[in-house]
Amino acid sequence: MFQRFIYTLTLYLLTPFVVYRLAARGFKYHGYFARWRERFGFFPDPGIHDSIWIHAVSLGEVNAAAPLIEALMRRYRDSQFVITTVTPTGSDRVLQLFGDRVFHVYLPYDLTTAVKRFLDRVRPRLAVIMETEIWPNLFMTCAERGISIVIANARLSEKSLRGYWPIQPLVRRAIRCASFVAAQSTSDGERLRALGASEPRLAVVGNLKFDMTVPIGLRDRGIAFRAVAGAARPVWIAASTHEGEELTVLKAHASVLRRFPDALLLVAPRHPERFKPMAAACRAYGFNTATRSEERGADSSCQCFVIDSMGELIEFYAAADVAFVGGSLVPVGGHNLLEPAALACPVVVGPHTFNFAEVTEDLVEAGAVIRIADGEKLGPTVVRLLSRDVDRRSMGEAARAVMARERGAVERTLAFVENMLADTPVGVNKPATDPSATY
């Protein structure tokens, strides 16, 4: 109880700095200025009762949650759904995928009063928290109000586990408030167990991202993009890149152009604030450059096409012969490999893939992904793959096989959720009388 008091007091003391950071990010990406009151639990009461609430922090988590959300909406047609995110890109994706079928707000900061305001307005009977969002006040307040919590697609890297060390006793209490933890992999399950989750409330269910389906017409849109850009030319994509990888990608493309003078690079920075700097870097490097926001597409003279939009990445994977997935040449931990894998697109990654360690290892062992030791190997590896049709087809088939083998996490997670909702009466989420709730 004392630890929770100190944690909460620290958050309140840090709030002015958090607001300052929010404003600073707003200068780079204006979406952070909008709806800032929601981050403290202030928004009009939508008149919702006994909702099913899903929290997905940003774009990637929303995409991962989408198959589960759709399955829940089919199963519980009479329920009202609430989806929260933390970032504007996640918010945009929610609205794009679900529109007015759901009520969407930002998740408030983990301040007890903000959490209470949020829960008083959306009144959930079940919370589905995606991946690694373990917030002590949020979890404990839900438990005090009788709101069941499922941590879905749960993952925890060694780095994240170490990061929880200063407040590990508090996080241990928080994770034990969860009714069920659906781990992505065996190693994730072991680390979550070390953090405090325990059987029978913990099980390895698999990765929801394996259950993704390729949208109807997606491949045709990829073919249409290439028809305008030049159907016969080699195309590779550098996806979800970070600042420390941009120069490496441009150097790699220079080496690709020496072997294939008509090659096209599609590059998609991970964060919106890198869109303009990436386009400027391409032009400074001497490449004929176009952007998604201005030219919309690439023509036959374009050498670099900057994807300065959100939520469209998979459409450009469909246009590529080879994909490099970023966040892996710098110690970010890598990003989702399963979108290109679902499209049978050969993938190259760097050495830093700890965020998706088991998925990456499975794909590497299957021959669907090539791991390179450093950025110097990127250009030669892309050139080799673009030169060998047989190798690309073999990698694509290996990716399809892994995707087919690992499907089923949505149905397994849904089964646990159904059991939980069957045991959860309507009319939960009453104000708690526990004195600790006043923190």
C-alpha cells in the first residue's frame, strides 16, 4: 500500500513535466495537441454501461488487436465496445478500422483520479489490455471495482523485465490483478511468470498477429502501384525505419542502384516526425524522390518513394520484392515481421530483434527471414535477393508455411474471454470502498 502511495505521489509530481513533453511532441506532430484533456480522464459521458474495453497503445497494437476485436464484436453483438490508445497514429487507425462501431478515447495517465474518471464514464465489465501495458493504478482500480482484466498477446522482453525493477513489487501486485494473461510465446510466459503472473491465470496462447488476413484487393493495389512506377523494375522497401538507420538505408540503395539502375526504394519511417527529414535526406543523397502526401505515387523516374502516411504500410509491402524491417539495426528491438510474411515477401532484419525474438527466430529458422549482422550487409543482401527469383520464392513459401502453422491465437484468446464474461455479472464497476482507492 505504501509503495502504491509513493508511486502515485511521484506521478503527480511528474505531471507538469509530462504535460510539457506532450506539448513538445505536439510541435512536431499536431495530433498530440488535440484532445489532451482525455489524457486526464476528462471527456463527455458517452452513456455506456457494461462495455467491453480494449486498450491498444499505438498503431501496431491496434493492428494486432483487430482480429480479436472483430471476433468479439461478432460474438457479443449487443455489447458496447470501447477502444483506447495512447498515440494519435493509434487513434487514427481505430477510426479507420472501426469508425462509429466503437467509442474511442485516449487512455488516461496512470493517476488514480484520472483512472477513476475514465472508468466512471466507460463502465467496462471487461478490460482487454494488449501486450505490455501494465499500469499499477489502472489494474488495481479495475480489481477494486470487480472489472475482469485480460492481458492479450502479452509479451515481455528481457529489457522490459529489467525496466520494471524499480517498481517490481508494485507491478507484481498489478499483474496479479489480471484474471488471465495470454502470453505470445514460451519465453514471454517465463518472463511474465518472473514478474508475478502465475498459473492457472497464465497460459501461452500464441501471437494474434499470425491470425491476420490479407485484405481483399491488396495484392491488386500493389500491382497497380507498380504498373505506374514501372512493372518490371526491382522494388524493395525499408519499413518502420528509425533515425539511426536512415543513412544506412540510403547507402544500401546506392549499392542496389549500381547493380539495378532502375531500382525503386520505398521507405516508411516509423514515426511521423521523421517523414520530412527522410524525404530531405533522400533528395540530399541525390535520389529522385517522391512522397505519398504530395505525388501520391511513384513514376518510372522515381528512385525513392517516401511513405509519409500511417496505416498504409501493408499496401506497400504488397508492391515490394524484398522488405527490410527497421528498428533492428539500432537497439530498438525490431518491428512486426508478420505483415510482409503474410504477403510472402522475403524479409531482411538486423541483429536487434528482442521485441519479437521468438517470432523472428521461427522465421529465420524456417528460411523466411535473413538476419544481417550490421548495416554494411544490407545493400549486398538486398542485391542478392533481387538477383535471385528462386531464393525469393523459397523464402515466400517458407513464410506462408509458418503463418499457417501458427494461426489460432484469436480463437484461443476468445475462448478465455468467453469464460470470463460468463462468470462476470453485468453491473460491475461500482466505486470502490477500499481506502487504497483514494491514492
